[in-house]
Amino acid sequence: MKKYTFTEKKDTRSGFGDGLTELGRTNPNVVALCADLIGSLKMDQFIKENPERFFQVGIAEANMMGIAAGLTIGGKIPFTGTFANFSTGRVYDQIRQSIAYSGKNVKVCASHAGVTLGEDGATHQILEDIGLMKMLPGMTVINPCDYNQTKAATIAIAEHKGPVYLRFGRPKVPVFMPEDLKFEIGKGIQLTQGKDVTIVATGHLVWESLQAAEQLEEQGISAEVINIHTIKPLDEEIILSSVAKTGCIVTAEEHNKLGGLGESVARTLALNSPTPQEFVATNDTFGESGTPDQLMAKYGLDAAAVVKAVKKVISRKK
């Protein structure tokens, strides 16, 4: 099995900030809006280089979405920036009516997603945002796994016509995806080959799944790991091809098991190839205050949880 290593840890929100800065240099139509969280969203350099293309809206997220929708009418490509909780739950009506319904070319960019937001606690740790966004007609939903992939995704969505929800995080995580790997919206990436089980992961759980696959290999279990960075549209082909070989699947995500990647995969399997599936996700719960590592372990979102789910799903194979 291919071994993945890393030389540094970087936060995915910095990938967004660096990608936005690059877009500022190459695409004059890209503009940015923020709801009083410039430092947290790593938008400082874009603003320094393009002050006339930045709008500080303040703590008025609903207004930010409306302004962003309006800017598209003049041909601009607006990137909105705030925490995931405020990017979705607080402004759902504005996104639905002003952006999704009318197909506006707005890029809703959301940092501090999931429990790895950490010590700020449950009120800020949104675990239902993927479900909220993927249910909106025409909305593309992207959840990259590391700094390199987040930077690449940020650049790629500027060329995509239509609304996008881009989700990323707060903590520093291993950087393991190639820096020069092209980001293709809607195309999953097979990271390892295996014959006993398919592990489909997104976001921070991709690295955890790779660590789980190494542990499983030591126990004689061959796991195929797939990085699903685009949850909608879902790469059904790569998933169905893998389960045809392995006969069972585990989905892993830093999100509620209700409404997330796992449910999208389950629907695909039910319609095409019913297959035993186990979910690594939060179990219909809110989070709490703690360090990212503590919370990932408590809510069953780490490599140990993936290993446990793999053994369970393999036992269900006929």
C-alpha cells in the first residue's frame, strides 16, 4: 500500500487565503467580502493587494449574501468569508432565495467547520452545514482535505459558473496532497488500492482514514481509500467501481451522519448496488468545548474510529 507522509502541518483556512490572493493577481473579476473576520479567514494579503475589491460588511452576514448576489449581476465573482456556522445556518434564507434560487455565481467560503473549531464550543461547531448546502438545487459543495487541496479548490471554483459552498477548517493538519495536483470539481481521488473494504472520506477525515488504512494493513486488511473532496456533485463512478471490488464501504466525515457525505453515498448504493456501509460521523449530536484532538476522539472521528467501523462492516459482508 502506498504510504502517505507529511513534512508540515498547515491550516486549510490558510489554503483558502493563499488561493484567494492568487486569484486576486490573475482574475480581475474576483472580489471578496468578509463579516468582520479578516484574520480568521486569512484574507489580509488579498485586501492589501486589492483594497478596492474588498468589502468589509461587519457582523451582518445576511447583508453580505445579498451584496454578493448583487455583485454578480455586474460580472463580478464574489467570495464571501466567515465561519461555517454563520455562512450557512445564520443566512440560509438569503442563500436560498438570493443565491441558489437565481443561480448567482457566488462562492460561499466557510472556515472553522466541524468540531475541530475546538474551544469555542457547540454554538460555533456546525455539523449540519453540508446537509443544508447540498439540499439547495444547483449548489456545488466542496470539502477539501489539506492546505494544498484547499488552495487548489479556491482557485478552481472561480472558473466554475454557479453557486459554490467551500468548507474548510481552523486547526493545522498534515499537508499530504501534491502541491501541483489539479483540482477537478466532482472527481474523487483514489489514494490507496485495496480489496477488502472501501473507505470514502472527506475533509479532515481523509488523513485519519489513511492512518487507519496503515493500521489495518498491519492486521492483514487491505483498504482502498478515496478522497471525496466534492460532495455535490458526487463522483458515483469511483465509489461504485471500488465497492464492486471490495463488497463493503465505510464513509468518514467531520459532520453529522444525518445529511452528510455518508447519506449521499448510501443513496448512490441503494439505487445502483446495495452494499454494507458503516458511518464514521457524529451521531445526531452537538459538539462541546475542547481541543480538536480531544473532540475528534470523543465523537469518534479519528483513525481508531475508522478502524473499528471497517472491522464491523467487513463482518457484515455476505
